[in-house]
Amino acid sequence: MKLDVIAFDADDTLWVNEPRYIAAEARLRELLSPYADGEAVAHDLHATEIRNLTSFGYGVKAYTFSMIETAIALSNGHISGTEIDGILQVGRRMMQAPVEVFEHVEPTLAKLSPQRDLMILTKGDLVEQGDRIARSGLAKYFRYIEIVREKTVESYRGLLQQRRIDPQRFLMVGNSMKSDILPVLELGAYAVYIHYDGTWEHEKAQIPDRLPTTYKEIKHIGVLPDLIETIEGG
Ligand SMILES: [Mg+2]
């Protein structure tokens, strides 16, 4: 058996993502310290962020809106234009932050890409993710680059059908149980989980007691080529 497509989640799988958000939250706590304590800022920001997912989606732009909305709410509308500008700067800095590719990523992609079709499969803002992919320097390794709205069973199924990829010969690698692993397993495909300490709460999920044999777990991406050989060897 040979796998046809190896797909990779991007944020916190290929490169560092969540720590940017943690740093921005810390900065927002400082900026809003005249109006609310840090705990209240964190709590309100997270609630606003989740509520805004349906209207603004994922990513820094949506997060910046949520930071501003939080500031307006916690200051009872008294936040000044200058202070809002300070929040916009936080968002801008997140956007411009260098893309920090994890160790082992590039050699792994270089090893796999000559023999197999690789895919980046990420969700979020089209412009933002496109820019991060370009700046990562990794685009050359991928045959497919897919940026989707959400990673659900339906969106995976639609994508695989559209690309004529057999789920049994598809493998997805990622750090999110909820987005990268569980929906992929449900389609009968292979899913490889790489734990990342900083993973966003929202991306965690209850792990079922019994996982199918197509579920695999590795410590870091550097051991993926060996795992793939094992899978293909039967
Ligand atoms: Mg991720």
C-alpha cells in the first residue's frame, strides 16, 4: 500500500502560532489595566473570540476585532481613539511577526516531497495564511495548498472528493485533536497527532476511549518518514 497524499496542518504543526496570541493577550491586559484586571480581560477576550468565529472566522484580523470589542466593553465605551490605535498596533505586529518554522520540519518535507504529493491543509484567513505560507519558505514542497473555513468531516470529505483522493490513502498530520485528527479518522483516513504544549483550548477535544488503528502519535515531525514507511509496509 502506498499513501497518495500526506497533508499537514500549518499553525503549531509546521510553525509556531499560538504563542503570538498569548503575547498579544498579555499586551492587551497592560493596555486595558486602567479599566479592568487581567483576569477579566482574558475572560472577556476569549468569550468574544469564540463568539466572533462565526462572523469573522480565525486569524489575526478577527482576533484584532475581538481585542477592540473587548476594550470597548470593559471600558464601558470610554476607550479612546489613541488606545484603540495601540490595540491595532498589537494586531499589526502579530501579522508581521517572522514565521518560526519548527525544527525537523524542512528536512522532513524535503525527504517526503520527491516521492509523494504533500498538501498544506490549514484553516483561517486566506490572505493571512497565504502570506505566512509564502514567508515560511516551505511552499515549494507542496503540491496542494488548501485554506479552508473549518476542518470538519464534511470539509475533509468534500476536499478529498474534489481532488479524487482515496481516504484510505490519505494521511493528515496535526496538533489539533478536534480539527486535524478526529474528523480525518471518521473518514477512514490516517491521522498523525503531534502534541504541542501551547495548543489553543478551542482546538482540544475529548479523545475517544478507542481509537482506530489508523490513528498514530509521534513526538515530533522528524520521525514521520519512518512512520510512513511502517504504514506502507503494512
Ligand atoms: Mg494547528
